[in-house]
Amino acid sequence: MIIRISTEGQFRVKSALLDTLADLDEKIIEAVANEKQDEYQTLFNQMIEMVRNEGKPLEPDELVESTVVLPPPDTTFAEARKLFVGDGVIPPDLL
């Protein structure tokens, strides 16, 4: 599976990671809905770091369609209010 971190690049990750990322996505949606900015930031940082640590970066010239696109690491809480709603950033049809 290919996950893109916007402004950073693409990472090849094992499909097994998807469940953990989806769980984080749900927790982020809840934190944003409940106006818990610190909790959002902690969870979002965990999501980004998980992809960085568990994934293998693709070469910049390797063009592959991304399965999931995560927002940039510097996504603000105000921006997150628009992104982490409904189904969040992990498409439910992937699960």
C-alpha cells in the first residue's frame, strides 16, 4: 500500500498498518469534534510518525498512485476541522 504525506513524499507500508491508522483517524475525528486541540496534535503526530517509521520512502522519481493521502505534518487545528470529519482521511472502503 502507498501512503502519501502531503508536502513530504510517498511511503510503501504493509497493509496491516491500515487498521492502526484507521483507529488513529477515528480518534482524531473525535478529538477535532470535541475541540481537543492538544489531543488532535498528539494523535496526528503519531499518525505521521507511524507512516515515516513503518514505511519505506519511495524514490522521488517513482510515480505510484497513493492509496491514502495524509495532510501535511504542519496541518493546523483549524485545517483539521475541515479534513477530519465524516470518514476522515482513511477511506472506509479500504478496511
